[in-house]
Amino acid sequence: MDQLLQQFEQPVTDADGTSYTAYLYGRSRPGDTWQGWLVFERQSDRRRFTTGTETTQPNAAAILYWASGLTSAYFDGALDRARKTPRERHESVVIGERNLAVIERDVLACFRFHRAVRLDARQLLDELPVAHADTTRALEDLEKQGGLIVRRTENGTDWVYLTEAGIAAADVERVPHTTAKVERELPKTAR
């Protein structure tokens, strides 16, 4: 259920001088997360313009904390996003999905380039020429939607592993099982 979390004190004014009252809304989502978005109400006629999801946080308090750092430039951009027509919104989502697909392809290309079925997540974040947040989103999508990777933390290092489907999608030769075992050194008592 949508909840009003906050009404901002300062009105947002667009380039034409029209003033809007800004509101922060949130809703609980499956998986113990919350989504937050902004609603702008034009003061002259009370017409409302709503953004898409602007943030996903673990709870409502975290959304409020996120909102405490919003700047006037952020509100200006959010108002522009909210005033887009449904067609303009759809086109921007399609463009975003296309960009995500490109990043996902680049992630798989990293595995192919290194001829590896396991890479350090930090290496992927640093090698790809996009924002870390975009790479992380691509990794999440490859894991949850595509089932092509699995992420694990081992001894303080975040690793990304290709699944069998990921190995095929990345066109990486499977590392022989005996070679994979060589990476771990046996304890001295076992020698």
C-alpha cells in the first residue's frame, strides 16, 4: 500500500515559474525492501505528476534518510521525469533496458577475455567503462533474471562465478576440474 512519508517544505519551481508542492511516497515490496518516489502537485490547479521509483531501500526510515540528501537540482530533474508523457516514459525505459543488455554483454565479454569462469567483482567493476551502480545492476539481473552468474563472498573477496548457462552464454571454455583444485594449497599436514 502506498504511504505518504513526507511533504517537503520548499516548493519546487520550474523554468516557467510554476510552483509545485513535493511529496515523498513509499511502499513495502516483497523481499523486505521499500520503493520510494516523488509526487509533484502543481499549486495552481492541484494536478499531480508522479515519478517512477527513485530509490529502493530496506525500510521506510531509509527512504526518509535518502530523501534528506536531495538537492534542488535533483528535484528539478525529478520534476522533469514526472512530467513526461507515458510514451516518453516508455521510450526511456526501453533505452534503459537496452543499455542494461549492453552492460550484461560486456560483463560476459570480461569472462571470455580473461578465459575465466570466476572473476573478482572489484575487477569487473573497475574494468567496465560504466558507473559501478550500472555494473551492479547488470550483475543482479544476470544472477536473478538470467541465472547466468552466482555471486559469493569468500575470505572477504566478492567473487562472480559463471553458471553452466553463463559459461555457454559467455562462450568460455570450462576450466578442467583438476585445474580448479590447484588454486587451493593443501595444508602441510596433508602433504
